[in-house]
Amino acid sequence: MLIINNNFISTKEKLGFLYNFINNNKTEYTEFSVEEKEEYTLEALKSVCNWVFNNNKFYNNAFSKADIGLDAIKTLDDFKKIPFLTKEDLRKDKYYTCSIPSNEIAQVFSSTGTTGGKPIYMFHSWEDLYIRDLSMSNKLFDILSEDVVLNALPYEMSSSGLSFHNACQSKIGATVISTGKGGFYSTPEKTVEIIRDLKPTIIITTPTYAMYIGQMLREAISESNESINVRKIYLTGEGCSKAFKNRLENLWDSKCYAFYGSLEAGQIGVECSDGSGYHIYGSHTYVEIVDPKTGEVLPEGSNGEVVITTLLRKGSPLVRYRTGDLGYIKTIDCACGIKDKKLFLIGRTVQQVVLNGKDYSPIFLEQMLLSMNEVGNDYRFIVNKDNLTIKIVLAKGYKCNDSIIENIENTFMKLTGIKNKVIVVPEFPRCPGKVIRVLYED
């Protein structure tokens, strides 16, 4: 047997690309040499392409139309010839990527529908769920068997809640409290009560929900001497700026780390103690950066669209899937001790704010806005053609007047180059779900 991220994988599965490392005493992909990582990646790509070619008619047709045979992939450059997979492909046929017989499907996950469009379904075998995809690396995830993990992620339809639940419980052996995220029974009030009663040491949730329940928790214990012993919070499901993350750390008195994944691709990367960029799960995921318009693979350090290939999944494998996310890859000798490629995200192709012919990342705009102490934790960007209105709640201790509004407008203009109008509101309705912070008006 070979251990990849402490996952036991039987050679009876005939995952041929693993055989090269059977005699390797290392137990973590992060500890492989550069040469071993390159060899592993190439063999893994060959293996997944072989699997989908023989087990999925859609992939087989796509490969055949592009005149790509299995023996054509001998190098990473050859892999670039394979056509892309898109979200539209996944929506036009619910079984598009399903590559196992129906009697081997153990779990089906569905898209949440928050971004619109037909639902996307991803199919997993039992081995996908409990052997191959338990990829929480001991080097990257500082979660221990003695930790109590409050999992405040959706459990219904979406993969996020169950994925983290399985990994924390089955791989690490930690205690998991499955609170969910604002469901019928798992109300924010109930989650706050559980935090006070059971004192979790780790919380996994979205940035918005972390702020929501964090504020409720502080209000609930404001007149007591209760201690909150959360040592780490992992944030996923939404993008957020460093400024927003810093505010969460101050609110919770705990370090926050971002995790990057999706329903379709599963785990992609995670922040380490360095707190910048995502260490890529190279054992499970191959990441490319391509030009959003031409599809050309871009050199390291260039901004482009993130393209994902899953390396170990057999239920619904993804080969060259265009995520719609924007970012770049750079090889980093990281302060955490891992020297490898890191992924840096800058937004999404469909969520860029366009003003006066220029594209702006909402995360960049949030970073600039929340860098001002006067601005509270909640806001809305309202775009009307080339005009930007910013609705904000002031931070505690600040009173609304013309001077403070003018200062925020001028500072934001200086930082971004965008002329804007600031409107101060008393508060926004609290929402446990995803908050839409960029609104468009005719």
C-alpha cells in the first residue's frame, strides 16, 4: 500500500500512477521532491484521462473530436491539447461527468443554485468519499484528534458540509459538531448556544457566517466573563479580502485561514500559517492558468482563469474544467516550510465590477473600503452604469456627518481611482446565507 496524505490506497484499485511511489517512505505529497511531483502529476493525468476515455461517453467523444488518443499524452505540454470542460457542459446533461455505474454511486451532491442556472450534479463512489478524497494534509491543516470542530457549513445538497465532516472525523479523528449553516433547525441562535456550551476549538464556515455568528456571540457574552477558546477558523464558500479576514480575527480573537474548493472540483487549496495564497493539493488536483479569451495556457505569474483537473476521483472526474475563477500561480519558498506552487485568487470572470470600461475585483474594492477604520463590517456596492454608490454602516464609535462621509469618499477615490458616493445606513438586515454585496441598477 501507499499513503497519500495518510490515505490508504490499495494497489488492487489499479491506480497505476501510484506504483512509482510504493517504495517511497514519505507520507505526504508536500514532501515529494520537484522531480517526484512532476512524475506523479504526469502519471496521474495519464491515469485520469485513461479512466474517462474508457468509462465516459462525453469525454470519449470530446477526445475523439479533438483527435486525441490515449497514447498522445506523453508530456504536460501534450495535456494542453485536451478540450476544456465548462459549467455549461455540466448543466446540459446531469450525468455528463459520471464515470461509474449507477450501482456504484454512493453520494450525489448538487449545486446550491445561488448563482442561477440549472443545477449541477456530482457523483461519488464510496472510495471517492472515504479513501481518495480525504485529503486534509497534516502539513497544511492544523486540526488534531483532540480538537472539537464546529462545522457550520451547509449539509443539504452542497458537498462542503459532508466533505469537511468526513475528513475531520474519518481521517483526523476529531470531534465534529454538525451545526450546519442557518437551516431550519440549525439557526444562528442555536449555533451560538452550542459554541457557549461545548467550546469548540476549530470552526469551519463561510466568511459572512463567521461575521454573523461572531457578532451575535459577542453580544450574548458581553456582560459575562465567558472565554471563547476557538484557536482557528477555516473560511470557505465565499471570497473575502484580507481586511475582512483581519476583522474576523479581531472579532473572534483567533487566526483565520481560507480554504479554496468547489462543488465540482472538491478541494483545491488552503492557506497556511503564512496567510497568503493557497497551497495547491497537488496530490488530488492539477491546476492550470489560461487566458480567459484564447484558452492559451499562461506562464507562471500571469493572471488568468483557473482550470482544474481532478486526479483521484472516479465518480465524476473533471478534466480541464474552467472554473470561472481568476488568479495566478507562483512558486514560493513559503515561510511555513513548504516550497511549492501557490495559487493566488483575484476574483471571478463573471463577477468583475465594470466602471468606465475598467474591470475591478469585488475583493479588491472590499479591501480598499475596509482598510478605513470608520467603515463598519457591512456594506453594499451599487453600480448604475458608470456610477458607484457605496452604502455602509459606520464602525462603532463613529457618528455620521458630512465630514466623515467626505473623508471616506475621498480616501476610496484615492485608493481605487473610482469616483463614488457614500450613503450611511443604520444597519443591513442580518442574513445567514450568502450576502450579495454588489448590486446593479438600471
